[in-house]
Amino acid sequence: MVIKSFSAPTVAAALKKIREELGGDAVVLRTKVCSGKEVSLTGQRFEVTACIDEQELSKHRASRKNKPFVKETSVMKIEKAVDPKPENNKEIKDFAGLEKTLNRILSAHRSPDLFTNLPTEVKPVFLNLIDSDVPVEIAHRMARRTLDSADTGSNIEQVALSVVHDEIGRITSANISIEPGMKIAFVGPSGGGKTSVMGKAAAQLCTKYGRKIKLLSLDQMKIAAYEEIGAYADLLDLQAGFCRQLQDNRDNDSVCLIDTPAIGCTERRQKKLAEELMSVAPDIVFFVFSVCNRSHDLIDSINMFENFSPTCLVASHLDETDRWGGITAMAEYLNIPVSYVTDSPGGIGELRVPDAAAIARRLLKLEVSVHAE
């Protein structure tokens, strides 16, 4: 067994390092906030410890060696571009716009005719939505609705804002009632923020609504799973345990919040987790996903997510990207509402009801006065 720690300014960045060096089968053991000398000059850092079987690590390294070698000529170009001389300013601007151009091409490659068939006046609306990672089919529908809703002399930008606001309002819902005796599960892929969202929910239910809370876990795969929910339990003075204790010590006065292991890619792991979750019979299943995951990746995994019968969505990591198109992708393709949004994991911020107007402005690249809202 190989155990290694990685540090980065965000948990998501540390997880990316883990995937690159150890591979996608690595298991996270512990996440902590660095302190003292471990903190960089730029601010807070996080340390994530993961482990992987030596054979799986060997396979991962072998697969990386088999990838074709690419000369790192682009690095030299970037270094030259930071020269403050006036003649290099154009290179800097061109490079800054490169990611946006590539994103539009990648997002629209499945249906290029959708762009060419749009009238000129709504193409900027379509392109801004595409750049915000809204799936191309949804972006095209919003652009067409904008065109149909606009009168002669209308401000297209304001019409588009109204249309997108209406679309976001349709896929968001705050009608969640959490009562004593309910069992609420949190499911989702690795790195999406399930445990952190559960901790935030526990804190708000305790402090704002005076609910009696129990923290439980179905995760017997990750070594530090109980330690993680135990930290929230100690902080909030709550009871914590594994889900098998739920049947042995049933308490109708408590709300049971249930953490689960990451949804794996193998059918066997998915089936096992689905059966365990079914045996608990939760009243609400929150599917937690990160908006840092691109929409096309989320859509490709929809069949895997559907097996767990999620009832509501929670979008996390809103502070780590301006591209929130994954919100529309998950709500549209799973056909369930987004009930809460939140920022990075690790206890930062709280769960918030989605603000349709703020999300619409973000998707259309319009100025947003208050963050994510």
C-alpha cells in the first residue's frame, strides 16, 4: 500500500494532483487545513492524504508512460508573454482568450449547426452561455427563446436575462421541509463535497432551527470516513456513528444525516452502494456535485447517478469557477431541482437557496454584485 500527502490552495487542486500522480483508484484518507509554516504567502492551503494499492499504482504509471511525448514548447511561449514590453501585450491578450475559444469549440462540437442557424443578434447570448459551460442544446433553446421574446428595438441582453432567469427558476426549488425523525442521505462522486455539505447542513439545522441531529456514515471504504464526520460531531456536540446503529438505536426526535462513499465507476460498487442506501430508506437523497466538473462529463455519468434515485441537487465549489453551466446540465438531465448551492468544502460558507437572478447573470457573463448567491 502506498500512502502519500498532497497540498494545494484548494481541496479540488489537491485532488487533481492525486489523480495525476496516483490515479483515479486512489482512496482519500484525510483532509486537513494546513497551518504555520505549511501556509503559503498567498493564504490558506489544504493537505489531502491518499492511498492506493501498489499494483494499481504500477498500472497507472505504466499507462502514463505509454502516452505520446509532447514537447513543452508552449511553456516557453508563456514565459515570453509575461514580458511587460508593449510589443508583447497582444500575445498576452491572445493567450488569455485562447481558453475561451477552445471551450466554445469543445462545447459546440456535437451540434455545430445550432450556432450557424442562429440569427446574428442572439449569437453573443449563445456564445456566452456556451462559455459558461451550459450544454449546447440548452444554450440553443435559451437563445431561441430570447429571439422569440424580443420585440423590435428590444435590448437583447435584457431579454436574454429575463429568459435565462425564468429557465433557472424552473429548475431550482427551495421547498424542502426537514422534520424530526427524517433520514437524509448525501451521495455523489469523489471530490464533490458530500461530507462538507452534510456538515454545513448539520450546523445550520442545529443553530438556526434547533433540530436534534445525528451524523451517520455508510462509508466503510475510506479509512478516515468516521474520523471526518466525527470532527463535525465534536465541533457541534452531536452524536456520530455508522448506519448499522440506526436500526439499533432509533430516535424519532433526531434528524439523521447520512454520509456515503464516493460513487465508483464499476457496476459492482454502484450496485452495492445502491442496495445499502435502499436498506436505510432515506426520506431525502441530496446529490452533491461540483460545478468544477464540466457539463459533458456530468452528462456522460447520468446513468450512474440515476441508480441512487436522488430527489434534490446541491451544487458546490461555486467560488472556484465562473462557469456554472453544470447546474443546468444536472437539473435538466436528471429532471430534479437544485435545492441548495454552496462554496468550497471544508466548512467555508453555508448552504444557500439558489438565487435564479444571480445565476442567470453569471451564465450570461453579466456583472454580478453579490457572489453566488
